[in-house]
Amino acid sequence: MSTDAVSHSTSSALSEELKEQIITWRRHLHQHPELSFEEFATSQFIFDTLSQFAGLELSRPTPTSVMARLIGPLPGKVLALRADMDALPITEENDIPFASIHEGVMHACGHDGHTAMLLGVAKILAERKDSLHGEIRFLFQHAEELLPGGAQEMVKAGVMEGVDYVVGSHLDAGLPTGQIGIIYGPAMASPDSFRLTITGKGGHAAYPHMTVDPIAVGAQVVTNLQHIASRNIDPIDHLVVSVTKFISGTAYNVIPGSAELAGTVRSFTPEVRREVPELMHRILRGITEAHNAEYELDYEYGYHPVVNETEVTQVVHTAAEELFGPDRIAMIRPAMGGEDFSAYQQEAPGVFFRVGSRNEEQGIIYPHHHARFNIDDEALAYGVQVFVRTAEKLLKWT
């Protein structure tokens, strides 16, 4: 891995003109959000914007994604940089000039900012193509928010073939603007999910002895599933088992015939991922057999966990320190949220870093996926600079 000094080192700040352009891109995207697998106008906007930058080879790996390749004149490593672009099915409650014009759809996770940042990075680096050793691939990915996820589709389309390193980032509502979040090793969990149907025997609520009550059985299931994390898995291994849905019954005097439950399982290791559904089946068999009920479990594996490779993470860490100083680095803890950036890390060593975007003075304090989520536009320049400096350190420039 090359960490040679470069003659075209980034400045400590972007030009005001470029900063304003990146903010303009972000606000346009925020105002015109599209849901996962429906990013047709978004991807066309990205394609058209990239077409204005000389030296990029553009393609559409999937109908709603874009890849831009910057191929230097000299041989070298291949670096992939990724941004996601999809929005969420949320009605925006922000009173801002660039609020969503699409009812019930909102950029409530910062993907508009991710895309705008990577557009800025592409513009900066495309202007330096003649001094690049190797190749940079800019991956503008669709459908991060919805399984099976756009990252896996892009991998299948071949965007990672020959890639040596991959770097991505996420704006972070928990970090103030100006801070860069770094984590080594496990960073985000695998977001698996399950759906469960418990079938009993319905009847009159006044005669429960003539029924098999799925609500009573389901209540025991909810309680006992908590034993997986608390009593069956090593406490050192992070695990979350959450039942988030319990639907049953139609009237106060009727014991229903079935109950529907659903939830999520979050973990970091392959061993725990394999063990949890086995433990769930054991618990469900025991409880339902004890009460003469039946069950059906549908367990779905989600994205792989995001695990940051040490050497590449160190490069991003050093890049951020060089740009902003050690006081701007936040060493963050693993999060139980999921991210399909992990699909790229299955193909090449990579790192997923955080860019602080919280500004309490401006009222930008709401968490991701909230109807009043917003980002501090000043945060975008920080993310762009880290991407550019990281590219300089991972690849050779002359």
C-alpha cells in the first residue's frame, strides 16, 4: 500500500465555489427524493452531472445506479469510492426551502449528502487524471435501504472486479460538524429479520380451556427469545434480538386462532448468525409443544456486518488527522445498525468512516430516519476532503 507524499496535496479547505456547488447538488437531491429501486431521476441527474467532468468513463451497472471510472495513464492500484442515493418512505416535516416535493418520500438518512460529496470528489480528482497511477471507480449506488440491497446487485454487475480497496462514508447525526468518526474492525451489524406465525385454536374468551391461546403462547415466546442474548450467547459477542411486531385478535371476547410476530436480529460474527435461528427454533418448539400450538418461522439473513480492515482504516484515520488535526477525530463504538456497504468489503479490504453533521445552534439535532432529520451543509466539505486525501494516500500521483 502506497503512502508516499504527493505533489498535488489537497488544500486544507475546498474553494467556496466548489463548496457551494456541492451544497446545491445536495439540496436538489433532497428536494427530489426517490425510494429504493426507483431512483430513475436521481441516477439520471448523477449521470448528467458526471458527464460534465472530463476524463470519466460512465456506465449504468443497474437501471438506477451509476459508475464512473477515472483511469490514469500509468499502472497502479484500483480504488472504489461509494455513495448511496435512495430515500425513505417518510413524510418530511422540515420547514426548509428545499424540502421534499414528493409526498411521503424523504431523504431522512443523508444519502443526498453522500451523493453530493462523491460528485465533488469526482470533480476534484477528474481534473488530476493525467497524474494518476491506477484507477478510481466512483460507485453511485441505489437501494441501500431495502433488501436485498443495491450493493450486492452492483457487485454482481462486476463493479468490484480488480478493485484493491473500497472506501465509503456516512453522515452522522450524533457527531458535530467538523468531526470525523473512525472505527477499526467490526463497525456495523448484520441486520437479519424474522417473521413468525403461532397457530393455536380460537374460541370464546369466556371458555379459554376450550382454546389454544396464541397470544398467551406468543407472550412466552417474546420473553424467552430474550434469553438468547442474555443466557445463550457469550456476553462478549454483541447481539440484539428484538420483537417489533405482535398482531393478533379482533375483539375483546374472542381468543384468536393465530398470532403474527416479527423482529430483527443484529450480530457481528458468522458463528452467532448461524446459532441464533437454531436457538429460536429450539425455544419455539419447546413452548408451542408444551401448549399444543404450532409455529412457522421465516428467518431472513440481511447484509453482512461492516468490518473495517485495519490497514485501510489507518490510512483514512491518518488522512483525517493530517487535514483537521487529532482533536477532530472521534473514535466511535460499533453500531447495531446495518449497511450494505459490507457487500463491497466481501470483495476487497475497505473502510466505512463517519462524517459529523450535527449542528445544535441550527436545530439540526434529529436522528436518522426522523421526519425532521437534516444535515449541516458545512459537513459536506469535510467528507469530500477526507475522500480526496485518502485517494492520494492509497494511490500514487505524480
